[in-house]
Amino acid sequence: MKNRARYAGLLAALALSRLLARLSSGDPDRGDVPGWVMITLMSAVLVAGLLLVAQPALEGLFRDAIGRVSQN
């Protein structure tokens, strides 16, 4: 669980660094930057939070499904 949280954090950091590099390029045709930046960051945080909360349940479902398939 900690490894997945670290991985999600690294992905978020990578996305943020790429975003900052692109924003600092001086491109005048950026569009609504604050809007899509906020939506992107909020989506990443939401996915990481849901993964942390739902991971035990999802692992249980997966193990149960694999157990049922391998019994037949």
C-alpha cells in the first residue's frame, strides 16, 4: 500500500514538473490554464485517495475471484 502511494505521489510530482516546465515556456496561447490545472490536480488527488481507501477491498475481491476460478 505504501509503494502504491509513493508511486502515485511520484506520478503527481512528475506531472506537476512537466506542467510547470510547459507553463514557463512563454507560450501565449495557453488557454484557461488555472482551470485545467486545478481539474488535473484534483483528479490526481481524488484517484490517489480512492486507491488508498479502496485498496484492501479491491485486493479482497481480486483474491476471492482468483480463488473461485482456480477451484473449478
